[in-house]
Amino acid sequence: MKTDTEDLLDSLKFSYIQYKACTSNDNAVNTAYTQGYCIALEDILEVHFGVTPNKIIEIRKSILGDNPLGRMYTEIPMDFLEIVEI
């Protein structure tokens, strides 16, 4: 029987895999999916693991640079998930 945390981590890994699949095709539909998955990942990190919104912003800036209005979430490295020690 899995614990709630194990279920959550499985869900997070699945979301990340889906995110990576979405980024393999660069079009508007997949970009929208990508943003949705990344927002979901951020919500999971904040709500379930207590990562502060400011820390999430720092992570996002380290990935995106200072221009968040460009194509968002082009690639989130595994470092993003290492915060929750996957």
C-alpha cells in the first residue's frame, strides 16, 4: 500500500514526463499544455512540499532568465524536481 507521499511523488513524476513530452513539439497547443503542467508542478511544490512562492520564482528565473514574457518553460531541468528529492 502506497503512502500519500509516494502517490504524490508518482503523480509529480508523471506530470514531469507529460511536460517533457509536450516540449518535444513546439506549437501553441503543446505550449499551453506545457504551461499547465508546469503550473501544476509549482502548485504541488508549494502546497504539498512547502516550497515558498518566492523560491519557485527564483527557480523559474534561473531557468527562464529575466524575460518571463518569452516562451515560458522551455525546459525545466531535473534540478527543479530535486527540491523534493525525487
